[in-house]
Amino acid sequence: MANNKREIREINASSMADIAFLLLIFFLVATTMNVDTGITRQLPPIPPEEQQMEDIKVKERDLLTIFVNTYDNILVAGRQAHISQLRAAVKEFVLNPTNNENMPEKEIKELTMPDGSIWSVPVSKAVVSLTNDRGTSYDMYIQVQNELARAFNEMRDDAARARFGKDFMNLEDAERDVITKAVPLSISEAEPKNVGGN
């Protein structure tokens, strides 16, 4: 009688490693990764060692103090404020629309436009000084930073629309440079303090 059993052939698995490697490469290339972004701040350049450090004197009228305590309460110029009021308070202080003598001075600066013309613009000398308590929550810290950034972004958008007819982010590099000089980002952040719940 003949043997009816067939031989079972083994599957050639030598190319499986190559296929797995190609799939891995495909997923690495095709997958997008979440990138954590930080807070954009341009630090001043490091001065040369031979240059002596001088204290920059800021007039009291040019300084807006913002303090966030350990209970996440915000004090703007010594008065309690809600996070929703912060952006408007910063814009009003920096712009000083009524030229109040108790608010920041403005200095006329001659800025060279991309077409070579000169733009005489009043630039605020305002400095926003932010201090946090060490107990301030990270969430409140980020909210305050966001509101400060939004305030300056809105002021730059307004200046860009008035001068170039478009938003700040839609400007060419040379135009953006002019608006950045017209509305400088003047935020000074002090080291966190252990103050408590004042």
C-alpha cells in the first residue's frame, strides 16, 4: 500500500527579518512625534568678561510688577487681578494710550523700513516684571506666561496692521524686524521667592 502522507514543507523565514526591518523604518518615517515646546524667550547676549556689569535703572513709572503667590493669586501693580484681566492690563500699561505721566514714557525711535524710508515711532520704555512664589502652580505659571505673550503678540499685530496692512506672523522678515523694534518684548522675570500667601 502507498504512503498517503505528504511531507510538510517548512516556510522559509529568512526574509522575515528584512520585512520586519522595513516595517520598522516605515513606521519611524510615517509617524509624527509630539514635540514639547517651551516658552519662547530671547535672552540677552553674554557680555564680554572685561565689560563690567551695570545695573540698568528703570524708572518706577516704566515698571509694571506682576506677582503670583503660592495660592495662585495674581497681583498687578499691587492690586489683585484675575488671569482674564492680565492681558488687557499689560496692553494698557505698555501702550499708555492717554500719555498718563504715571505710566511708561515713550521714546521716538527712527526705524529703517524695508523700502529704505524712515519711520519715526514712539516706542514704550515699559518693562513687565514678573515674580512667582516657589509655591505657584505650574499651570498658573504657564497661564501667566501665555497671557503676557498674547498681550505683546496683539500689540505687534496691531502695529503690523497699521503699518503694513497684515498680521505680524504674515510679515516678511525685514518687516517683522521693524515691528519687533517698535514693540519690544520687555519682560523681566525674577527668580522665584519663598513669600507665602501674601
